[in-house]
Amino acid sequence: MTTPRKRIASCYDHLSGIAGQKLTDRLVELGWVTPEPAPGVTPLGWKGFSDLGLTLTPLTASRRKPVAFCTERRGQLHHDHLGGHLGALVRHHFLQAGWLSTAADGELELTPAGEALLHQLGINLEEES
């Protein structure tokens, strides 16, 4: 028996769970991030992330893989979410901007401002994907 999938969670230093997957899917749909042939941030993505207050200049100065996709495996289902340095920058920025908080038990929680941001980006966490 598998436990229900978390609404939002951490996978190492990046976001996973339903929100992490849906955010990643939406960033690809918006053309901010490309999964193939080599994962990366597009010029549209540099502007979009900047509009959210996230500077991406650390991506070019790091030895870490700039953009990667990480797969959450739950039985037969596989869900991709943003990993690599970009995934870590996004998670850190979400916390700093107050879009995420850390509960007393250490779990991540979306704040009302985080819910509003996801809605603004066109992400509905209630819909199955």
C-alpha cells in the first residue's frame, strides 16, 4: 500500500510532490524551461523568473548542473519535477518570498501567497494530472 502523494514536498533541495510536478509542467508549457534535448532556461524563462524576483545569474557561475529534471516514482507512476541548480534556486526563492513555509514538523507548506502565485501562473493543485 502506498501513502498518498504529498501536496508539496522537498526532494533534496528542490520542490517535489504535486505542486513541484505541476509547477515544472507549467514552466515547460510556458516555454520558460526546456526538457530536451538538453534541459535549460529559455530567454522567455529568464524574463519570467526575473518578473517573479528570482535572479538566475548563479546558474552561470556554478559547477552544479544548471537545470535537471528529477523523477518521483510512485509504483507504476513517474512524476517529473525541476531539479539541479534551478530547482534549488526556485525552492529557496519560494521560501524567501513567503510563498512557502516550513511547518513545526519540518514539512513544507504553501502559504496563501504561494497558492495565489500558483493560481496566477495557471496552476490548479486540485486537478489531477
